[in-house]
Amino acid sequence: MWPAFSSAETELRERVRTFLAEALPRRGTIPEDGWIHGFDPDFSRRLGAAGFIGMTWPTAYGGAGRSYVDRAIVTEELLRAGAPTAAHWVGDRQIGPALLAYGTEAQRREIVPRLARGELVFCLGMSEPGAGSDLAALSTRAIDDGDAFVVEGQKVWTSFAHRADYCYLVARTDPEAPRHRGLSELLVDMRLPGIRVRPLVDMTGEHHFNEVFFEQVRVPKRWLIGERDRGWFQIAAQLDYERAGMERLLSYAPLLADLETHIRVTGRGSEPLIRQRLARFHGEILVGRQLVYRIAWQLSRGVTPTADTALTKLYGSELEQRIARFAGEVLGPYAVLAPGSEAPLGGRVARAIVNAPALTIRGGTVEILRNIVAQRGLGLPRA
């Protein structure tokens, strides 16, 4: 069963394409991972002014009041175009929905409209050096001290902490509570004294990851998000938003499109194995697209499909890794030439191959996702 779009949804898709044709500069190549590697605050503000951020949020907070299907349409077009959306992506995907669900009215009024306008950059203070993918094992503490929490600890793999206005921080407010309790969420102004950001350069030579150190950082209690010590249960809903989007399927869509052009120009399109592989990729992308739109449809009806979001992220991440490997096989020795060189596709294949291992780690490792599918989707017992 394939999604059938209404006339209003089709019109929205055309509006987004028209906007992108006017807003994006003419480029010979389109970068991959625009939602991570394309940091352009001016573009984010233009997108916000056009009404394409906060699509599902109430109009009272600057949103468009539309469906999750509409939001999936917008993000699909942005990713296919390689649009530089990193400056607002986390705010649009997670922070706005979290504040609307758990924030106070004052927090919503102050933050959500600015997110919808593309004015704020957020980072996520979740992962820690000693916790790995086990968020419940985090040790960063937020100690109650009068009108503030005093934060002590360290976060790692924090994308855009060096450019963020705020951090959506998860910290332990009750160290005596069981692992999955005693966690709270705080909105932390990155300009507060005691915050130190240290860059982490990844294998591609790019810098968007960081380590963040919190040393006696006083966070006013008015920035506690939701219930104290109930953060784990709020985070679980956030992770559904993080895992279920088009970005887990179409980050390498520009590369695949340009690879097809390269295959056609070089006359390799008649090779049976290449034709079969390309046909399979297109079929697999259609399946992944169906999974994403199915989740959007469920979210629009108030259903939180945790097992489905884990399955969708797992499926898309492994598919993108296969696309990177296929690009390397097509280019052969030329695939190892660095970006910016005279290599076919400008050396982007080398970057894609080196970046690919991260796809099945960030946003939840494949092992964790398979456990979620097994236990919550299939009802299998814990080992």
C-alpha cells in the first residue's frame, strides 16, 4: 500500500519545491547530510518565515497547525534537495514538541515561537562518556540549591554545542533513585558561566560533535521541563521523534541521485548488476518512505508507535550504509580520493564511506533498536 496524497498535500509539496528553487544557490553538487553538515542560520530563518518550521505546532505558538504527514512532506523535499537545515533541525524535530508536551506556558511562549522562526539553535545534552548508548546510566547531576539546580558533569557527541543558544540537558536530580528514575530535563542557556565546549573532529575531518563540561552551572528552576525525576519517561517520547524522520532514510539521497547520473554518463547503466542494484535501492527507498509516512499518519492520530519508529530508523540506517558501499564499488579505486579532489562526484563517496559507520550508532545503535522491536513490537521476553 503506497501513500495517496490529497490535493492540499500535493500543493504543499509544490510550494516547498518552489521555495527551494529560489532559496538555494545554484550548485554543481548537492551535499549529503544537510541536516547535520549544512549549518546555515540565514536559510533556517528564511524557512521559518515561509512557515516550514513547526509545521505541526499550534498557530498560537507560531506553528502552522498542520499534520505530521505535512511535516514529512516538507522534510522529504528538504533532504532530497540537500538543504542546509542543521541550524534548526533539532529544535523543529524534538525541542518544540517536547516543550509543547511538557513545558510550562511561560517556557512555550518564550521559546517555541522563536524556534518556529528559525532563530534558535539547540543541542542535546544526553550521551555521556561512561554511559554509551545506555541513557539511564548517565551521571551528570543537577543538585537542588534554592532557586536553581547546580549542574556538574560531562556530555559527549553533542552536535552543535559550539553554536547552540540552548542545551536540552538530561541530568540526575535524585542519585538515590533507581536507574530509570531520578532523571530530569533542563533547558540550559549555553552562555551561563561554567560551561566549557571542546570540539570533537570525526573521521571525515568535520566538526559538529563536541564534548561539553558543566562545572557548577546554576540553572534557574524555571527551566525545569516537565516533572522533576520523571525525565526518562519524557525522553522516551522524544526519541520516537528523533528516530522516525526522513533524515534516517534520505541523508544520502543526493549522493545516490548524482551516482546514477555518473553511471549514465559513463555508459555503465547497461551493466546488469548495476541496473539490478539501482532498481533494488529505489524499491527499498520506497519501502522506507512508506514506513516514515505510516508513522506520520499514526502521530497525526495521537498514536506513539515506539516499536515502529525503532524499526524505521534501523531499516533506513542500514539502507544508507549499503548505498555508501555501493557507491564505493561503482567508483572502485577512485572512491578513496578525498572531497575536493578531481575524483568522480568530487570525492563525496570517500566521505560517505567514512561517515557510514556512524549511521547505525547515532540516534540509537542497531542492537538497542532490535531489542525495542523484539520486546515492544513482537512481545518477546528479555534475554
